[in-house]
Amino acid sequence: LSERLSGVFDRLTKQGALSDEDVKTALREVRVALLEADVSLPVARDFVKAVQEKATGQAVTKSVTPGQQVVKIVHDTLIDVLRGEGEPGALKIDNPPAPILMVGLQGSGKTTTTAKLAKRLKDRDGKRVLMASLDVYRPAAQHQLEVLGKQIGVDTLPIVPGQKPADIAKRAKQQATMGGYDVYMLDTAGRLHIDEVLMDEVQIVRDIATPREILLVVDGLTGQDAVNVAEEFDSKIGITGVVLTRMDGDGRGGAALSMRAVTGKPIKYVGLGEKMDALETFEPERIAGRILGMGDIVALVEKAQETLEAEQAERMMRRFQKGQFNMNDLKMQLEQMMKMGGMESIMGMMPGMAKMSKQVQEAGFDDKVLKRQIALIQSMTKKERANPALLQASRKKRIAKGAGLEVSDLNKLLKMHRQMADMMKKMGKMGKGGMLKQAMK
Ligand code: GDP
Ligand code: MG
């Protein structure tokens, strides 16, 4: 019995509009998935809230569970958030020589990305590119860029020992103009952490070069930290885009969402390895799948959903066994009937209901009748719905009037409710006593 009943409740919860509870349960899992994917806590929280508002009340597609539906909404929202405006990977590099400033923490992949991007601009767009390293702190840094330049066939600004970053920026600008370059790229020095000196230095360089693009290079494996870095660089320097490196690692890419949420700036490229051609245009769909781990989460959400449904069904069964079948229960059944194509189909599914099914048929149940009955229940107060025994003459009149119907209509509904409640009680008791067969008769 409970199996068949729960089959009905299965359908109850699996159809119609997404309830608050459906959405909340599913989103709890989504939030965990986001955090596991290294999305920063405040960003995950905001994101989940946005999805909740979007999802609640949305109709559930027939063939999917609310959980799947929520995941789809999450997935779509994620792609929306991740996708910036404009063409993916596009750079403002008209008006030669166009300066591109590369900023970020030490070890984030600035130098590597500078070379990768230079190669891409040269190979794909046929641009003449000049690269300059402004990293005067690590002795090998300028040399590193020079080596990469030779490797990819891109010119680097000759190294002059003892120069300050500002001097190098001026020289790069000069050389790019005189040498007829389309683009010049400034690879700045990073720090292990954000500090004032670094920011001041980058600001000075920025004001000299007035770059068309200021790209923040962020290690895609950093989670929570990425947010502070992005916030700081964007507010102090004003970035135009983000490059996420190390997306070839096992990180789940949560930094992408954090970056977008915090800066609102587009993610232009992702670094997918140490090789010079391991740079790709950012694709929101790919990252969204990775962040959510779609397969995982659908399973997770479904599991959560099953538990929820089982709990609900059990709770209802317990109430029915105690003979509690109130107007709210009836209303739910009636609404379900409307969705499921009439009374008969649902009655047919409930053991012991065949008798009533006939009765119902005779009463000529159709959508119109169901709608009227629902209207009557809606016209009741909360107390009345929970306890229909309260309904004496004056209340009946009020309710019927509220629904635009007659008291006789309400009496019919009440009679039906009593019959159903009796039936539920009997079935419940028998179910408890293990006398299922009798109930089936
Ligand atoms: P910088 O200090 O910001 O200039 O960082 P570097 O460009 O010197 O990069 C630091 C290290 O990260 C180097 O060993 C790079 O080869 C490596 N690296 C940079 N980008 C990527 C990437 O997308 N994937 C992987 N696996 N390694 C990268
Ligand atoms: Mg470097």
C-alpha cells in the first residue's frame, strides 16, 4: 500500500511548479558543489540566492524532477554569469601600437601568458608584437621573457640593467611606436601578496602606457584568495579582463565564477598548460560544467530529492493512519488530479478507491468541477482547512460565497472529504496491521 501511495506522492512532488522546499533542498547541494569547486563563500551565497529567486515558482518540465530542473536553472544562470559582454577573447588592439598591461600576483603565470598571448596575436591575427618585462626584482625574470620570445619568434625589448619599471615602460612605448609594432605587451612584476608598493608601481606604469587592455592573470587553482586579488587589482588599477591559468590542473574552476562576480569583467582566456600554445578563449559552457560537475550534482540532487519525497510521503502516511486527512490534503489531491488528467486516473492508482472512482465518475468530475472544489477550499481559513469539523452553517455560507458557489456545492465537497478521510484511515490501519489484502478488496 505505502509503495503505491508513495508512487502517487512521487508524482505529486515531481510535477507542477517548483516549491520553496524543492528549490531549497536542491540548492543546498548546489552550494556545496560550488564551494568544492573553490568558488568563494560570499560569491556562492549570492549566486545561490539569485538562483533561488529565479527558480521558485518556475514550472517543472514534465519529464524531469524538480532537482534536475533546479540544476538546469543553476547551469543556465552560471553560464549567464560567466559570459561577459562582447565576443569571447576579443581584445581592443586597434590603433597601433596598442599597449596591453599584464598584472597579477607572482607565480600566477603572467610571463608565460604574456608570451602565449603574443604568439596567438602573431599567429592568428598577424600582429607584430613587442614584449617587455618590467620585473626588475627577480634577476632571471627579464631573461625568462627574452628566452620565450626567441622560442615563439616575438621580439622583446632589449634588457638595460638598472632601469626602473617606469623607465622600461617608456622605452617600450617608444620602441613600439618607432618600430611600427601593432601591439606592445608589458609584463609586470608580481608579489606574493598584494602590497602598496606593487600597486603604486603598476599605477605608474599604467599611467605611462595608458593600456587599452589590462589583463589580470589569476591562478585558476586559487579559490577564496582569488577574490581578494581581483577586488584589489580592479579597484586600484582597473582591469579590463581576466586570464585564468592552470586550468589544466584538477582545480574545478570556481575562481572563474568568483572573478566574474567580483569584478564584472570578462574572462578572456584560460591557460591550459605550460606550452606556448596552451591558451584558449574562455568558454562559459565548459567551465560551468566543470564547476557544477553536472553528472555528480544531478545524482546528488536526485538523492536529496528522493529523501525529501520519502520523508513527505511517510509524514503523510503517518497522518492518514491517525485519520488525519484535512482540507489541505484534499486540495493537494484535487490539484494533482487536474494535472494528471482527471479523477479517475488517480483513483485507479489508489487501492480501495475503485468504489469512489465510480461515484466520482457519476458526479461528472471534470476540470471545471475540480476548479470549483479547489476554489471552495481556498475560500476557507487556515484553521478551517486543518479542521473541517469547524464548518457550521454561518461559516459554510461565507465560504460558498467567497468561492462564488452554493452551500450545496460545499456540502458535496465535505461529503467527499469525509469519505476520503474514512478511506485513508481504514487503509492506514490495515496497512499498519499488515492486512493489505483486505484493503485491496
Ligand atoms: P609569473 O610569476 O606570474 O610571471 O608566472 P610565470 O609565467 O613565470 O609562471 C609560473 C609557473 O607557472 C611556470 O612554471 C609556468 O610554466 C607555469 N604556468 C603558467 N601558466 C600555466 C598554465 O596554464 N598551466 C600550467 N600547468 N602551468 C602554467
Ligand atoms: Mg613573471
